[in-house]
Amino acid sequence: MKLIAVIGGHVCSPEEAQLAMEVGRLIALARATLICGGGGGVMESACRGAREAGGHTIGILPGEDPGNANEFVEFPLATGLGGARNVILILSASAAIAIGGEGGTLSEIGYALRVGKTVISLRSWEPAMWDGGRPASVLLASTAEEAVRLALDAPVPERDKAVEEKAPRAGWRPPAR
């Protein structure tokens, strides 16, 4: 099962909301699962797009109440960790698509870079190195389609390969007893 993170602000512009909704829809159509922070803004719009397309959504919530998830989160996980939940979100995903966002989104991008995950920036942060270059694992996309394609094609970091190899695939059935 491929988990694609969608990260972005809990408040967003109408354009970012529409983009996030389309990203969520495309993730669902690709039979991947959307994972996010479970809040409003970009997260809610992406979850809405995924759920309306028949996909699955997971929300990694900062607080202790799963009832605080947006209405389109199918599986809310209350952590009680505040912003530290960003680490759980990034470690759980195969890749992350950033749409808009502020400091929290930037922290998620930074952690993704630290652990070798691919980040696709879709009208979001474009981290630069001291020499003006961009980290190799930050890819820029100009459309929702391009962002989702890049996320689905992102290489799996070495630390995640054992987990991905053991994950059930579509059509997988437990052995007969």
C-alpha cells in the first residue's frame, strides 16, 4: 500500500484548495492512500477529493481527540504530540506533496529531506542550498497530475524498503488455513 502525504496550511486560498482537491482525487484514482495532518485547509480539501473519488484517508492529528479531524478523514489518529506529529506523518509516507503552507509545512519538508523522502513542491516552498541549488529530493510540479505522478514514482528510501516489501498488495489474500 502506497501512502502519499499531502502537506500544506490549515488555511489556504481557493486556488490551493482546488489544487489540493484534485491531488486527493488523483491519489485515490491511483489506488494509493492519502495521509495528512487531518486538519482544515489543504488537508481537508485533499481528503475531500480522495474520499469523493472512493479513496482512503488517514489523519495524523496533533491533539488527543480524534473528533477534531476534518469530516473527510476516514481514519483519524490522535497523537497528543502537537507539531511533533509531523515526524509520524513524514515517516509513514512514501513521498510528500506540499501545497502552499507556512512554517509547519516547511518543518515537514525539512524532516522529509532529513530522512530521504521525496518532496514534490506544488506552489509551495522551494528549499535552496547555500550555493543556490535545490536538494535533489525536492521536485517541482506545476500541475496536480504531475505532482501525483512524481509522488507515485518516487524512489523508496532504503530505510523503508523492508516495510514496503512486506506490505499487502492489491488483491493480496491471507494464506488459507
